[in-house]
Amino acid sequence: MVRPRRIRLFTAIPALLVIGAFVAIALLLKRGDTGVTFHTSDQFAMVGIGLLLAAALLWPTWPRVRADAAGIEVRNMLAPRRFAWTEVRAVTFPDGARWARLELPADEYVPLLAIQALDGEHAVTAMRHLRHLHRRSTP
């Protein structure tokens, strides 16, 4: 299984900061006399909003690639899709691209967002493994 690595640093720290800020706001919400009455439910709502925003920040870490002798499963930003190796023409990483891709028949392709150029050697190792599986599983 391959997942993006370095993007986690760029998303986890801001996500933690957002959660911390919204928890602090929730704790301070009932203090002071602003003329507005805040309730405990408002505090919970603030924490919930912070958690939703943090989840949105962490969404780029969602992509995943799973491969075995039968095929490859690609989960980019939404639902996973499975491809048999016989459906895949090649696994490529074009020059200057940010992520790898599966080349399919009829000049179609599927991006592999889990294998990013930003990850360096981790991406190279993943590409070698996928290409090995593809070569071994296709006639």
C-alpha cells in the first residue's frame, strides 16, 4: 500500500492549529459581556467546526494505491477504483508531473495521487514495485 508522505507535514500542522484555535475560541466563548448569550451547545459547535475544517485540511492525505498480482486499486479523492493489470498499458511518471499515473487503452489515464514527486525516494520505490507487478502480471 502506498500513501503520500510529505504532504502529511504540510497538512497535519495547520490542521492541529485550526483545532487548537477553535477549542480556544470555544473555551473563551462564554467569557466576557458582549451582549450575546452563548450556550454550551455553541461551544460544542465551535469545536465541531474546527474538526470539520481540520478534516478538510487533511483530505490531501486520503489518496492510496494498493496493488497485488491481480491488479491495482486506486483511491484518489473519492471512492476507490480497481483495475486488472490486463487493463493497464503502463505505469508512468511523466517528466515534470507532480504524481504518477496509470496509462489505460484509448489514451486514457488515471492519476495516482498517492505517488507524488514531493516524496522523492518513496515515490521511486513505489514506482519500481508497481512496474514490477505490472510486468509480472501481463503477458
